[in-house]
Amino acid sequence: MNGYQYYDFFVGREVHPRIGKMFDIKLFVLNAGMISWAVVDVCLVFKSFMDKGCVNYPLALTAVFQLIYIINYLWHAEYFLSSTTIQYEGVGYQLIIVFFTLTPFFYCIPVLYLVNYRQYVSNYCIFGIAALYSLGLYIYTQSNREKYMFRRNAHDRSLINLESIPSLNGKRLLISGWWGFVRHPNKLGDIIIFVAWTLPCGFENIFPYLPAFFVIMYLVYQVLKSERKCEIRHGAAWIRYTSCVQSRIFPQVF
């Protein structure tokens, strides 16, 4: 809570507001936004089928990629409970607007573009794009799973080979596995995913790439913001961690 009425209304005062003991308002907003996104995608594909009598490969590819991403998020929801949005951001006007407008009606832009502008993509490109998307989804899911499992039980047998360093606040920082590859591998996976499902749109127009550009800028901002907090929270352990894992998102680049 900041103390300013309008600011608190915008960013939210409570991080995990609940109705009763079971109904988590934040999780409801996030899940409703993701489901709304899936509904919009399905409606766009159905419109294309009704107008043209078929669904072309690039449109089907992008729509399926987005639906897989949404289903994966909902199916493995527990893996993402440690994300910055869920752990630290309040439930206010900003979060509600983002997940009820930006998520369903902005991220679907590549699908909307392919409904209106048919693109030709060769079979080789389709396989390449599918491989890139699969890589991104694997990194995104497995890195989140690894962090979730480690936080739940650092002594789990499946994590026996992972190295970590202790922090002053009692937690441990992973310096091997996905979190030893880069400091934010889940962000890397997310960026690869957004770029991959936009590639079937071709390069004639920048419009379908707006969601990917936005996600890259937003995730970079989130990384810089969270690392400032981590330095305060973990102290010397964070400095040691950054010396072991030097890249934030892109290996040897950033």
C-alpha cells in the first residue's frame, strides 16, 4: 500500500485478496483472462472457416500454438505460482484491465492478422517454426517446474544434481539447471514462444509483431525491476549468484 488513494486503486492494495477461504480473486482474474484469450482465438478461426470454407496452415499453426500455450498454463498452474505477477503484484485496476482486455484482445493479433491476410509458408518453414515454438515451450515450462519443485522441496530426489547457494533470508538460489543457464530462463522461453507463433504472419507488416515486441520490452523491464529487489532481498548471495550466472535472459547477450 502506497498511501495514495488513486495509486492504490490502480496498482492494488492487496496481493492475494480472497472471498472466503477458497476463492482467490487474483487467480480468477488470471485464469479468466487466459480462457477469454482462447475463446477469442477459437472465434477468429471459426470466422475464417465460415467466410472462406477452410482454415489455412499458417492460421491453424498460430492458433494451435496459442491454444497449447493457454492449456499448458492452466494445466500446470502450480508451476507459475512463484511468478512476479502472482507473488508481488497487487490486484487493482491495472491487473484487471490487463487480463480482461490486453490478454484476450491484444495477444490474439497474429491470429486476427492471418484471418484477414492469407500467408504462404513452406513445409520446411512450418517444421522450423514448430521446432522453435516447442523449444520455447519446453524451456518455459521446465524452468518454471524446476523453480516450483525446488521451492517446494529442495531435497527432492529429482533435484539432487542441482547446485544452489544460501541467501541471508533463508532461501537458496539455484546456480545450475535452467537457472544456471540464464538468470531468467522462463522469460527466455516466453519470448521464443511469442516470436515463434508470429513468424507465420511473414514480414510484410509490423502489425502482427506488436504483441511480441510488447512482451519483450515488458519482460526486460520486469527482469530489471525484480533484480533490483533481489539484490536488496538476498544481499551478498545475489552478487555471488550474478557472478556465477552472468546472463539475464539471452546467453552472452543480455
